Amino acid sequence: MKVIEQYLKELNLAIDGLSYGTEPAELYDPISYIMSLGGKRMRPLLVLLAYSLKHKEVKEILKPALAVEVFHNFTLMHDDIMDNAPLRRGKPTVHEKWNDNIAILSGDTMMVKAYEMLLNVDKEILPVVIQKFNQCAIEVCEGQQLDMNFESRSAVQEEEYLQMITLKTAVLLGFSLELGGILAGLDDSSNQLLREFGINIGIGFQLKDDLLDVYGDQEKFGKQVGGDIVSNKKTYLLINALKKSNESQLENLEHWLSLKDFNATDKVKAVTDIYDQLGIKEMTQNKIDEYFSIGFKALNEMKISEEQKKPLVDFTNYLINREQ
């Protein structure tokens, strides 16, 4: 894990050194704020880890790697408004600390800054990088829209949900790895395998996030535990609970889903109890393991030594076993 620690150190130093602008402060302070909240820095780290499959010195690609992190935090800033989320990484969200309008405008500025940072790539590969980034950004928006559409639907199928998280979460992990491969000069076949690897571990990652939202430790998780239950989010857990419930469990579950006025703690406990009765936690963990296995299959097909892949494998194993 020494390589990962070194890359994270370089990423954090680079983030600390970023300048987004100064005036008006209401526009730029929220950007500095959300970027200072930390997080796993997973996406830029994946760019560096993919690049390191061929080159160990990563300083020259820090800017394009950080473009992915700036874009990711832009999506979080806007998602938090749409979800009316009070916390992000254990701290007040931007729209809570300032207001919705400021969060919208600061997020828009972050998107532009992400493009500006991507301009640091070699001019010969810039068109393909921008094209792939645009495709990824649009897919992320499509995923977010599907997520919001699901809120007003009474039923969502498992396949629809998996497609939504593929777009909303997993394609950005796939792009991060593919970007690292493109910057490293890997061949198209290797870059496609990196993308497949990233998308599948991204699906596993989001399913793990869904699981931690219900069963995680709030201090470690950094977000409101049970938030998905409170907001009736059609997660993998809820979709399968509705499908597996007997008549009594279904009646109880639908009762809590229909309430407009309720005690959040009571609702989280009641729904979690139903999940426990149905073995939803174990079922979700099995699906997580399935997608990580598919991802590793793609990685194993790459004609690169196990030693070169080790940092990427180590980080993926961390994602599998994470508690936050």
C-alpha cells in the first residue's frame, strides 16, 4: 500500500495547492470548502494507478487526474441539493452552509474548471480525452435523472437500478482508469479492459455504499445512516425486499413507505428489521462480490505483470472491505 499512500499524498498536496479564484468569495469559497472535505480521492487515484501500469512517476498527470476529482465534487454539490442532503463527509453540505443558488453556481464553475484542467493533456490525445469525458459526464447526468425518476415510481426493477448506478457512479470509475491508460500510452485493448474493470468495481462500490447506508457506522461512513430508507430511495436493498416479502412484511414495508409524517429513527429501525428477516444484507453482499469478481476478470486479461497490477489490486481489495 506504500505506492497508494504516496499517490494519495501527492494528490492531496496538489489539491491543497489548487486555486479556483477569489472574488466574489461566495462563488469560490464553496468550491474550496467541498474540495477540502477530504474523501477517498478514489477517482484521481484510479487515474494514477492506471498510469502507473506503465510509468511510476505521476507528477506530470496530476492536473488531468484532479480534473476528475473536481468534476466528481461538482456532481456531489448538485446531487446534495436534489437529495436535500444535510451532510457530506460528516460536514454540512454546501447548500446547507450557504444556500441552493450558491451551490448551483459554484458547481457550474467547478465543471468549467474541470475542463480547464483537462487541457493539460498532450494535444495529440486531447480530442479523444475530451470526447470520452463528455460521454462520461452525460452518462452521469442520465444516471442522476433516472435516480430522481425512480423516486416517483412505485416499482423499480433490479435491472433498471443496476443500469442507473452504472451510469450515475460506475462510468466515472471506468473513465478514470481509461484516462490513466490513455495518458500512459497503453493500447486500445488495454484501455477497454481498464474501463470494463472500472465499471464493474464501480457497480460493486455503489452497492457497497447502499449497504453501508443501512448497516454502516455513521462516524466512519460520514453520511446520515439510514438516509436512503428515510427518503424511500429505490436501492438494491429496497427493491429486493419488496420482491421477497411475504404478505405481512410487504404490508408493513408499504406502510412505512407511504407515511408522510414519521419519526426517522423508527422508520429506519422498522425497515432494517424487515431487511434482516429477509436476508437482504447477505444478498446484497453476494451481488457486490459478483461485480468485483467480474471486474477482476477484465483486469486479469490485461497483458501486464502481476507486480505492475499489485497497487491497483490492493486498492480494489480495500474498496471491497471498506467500512466508509
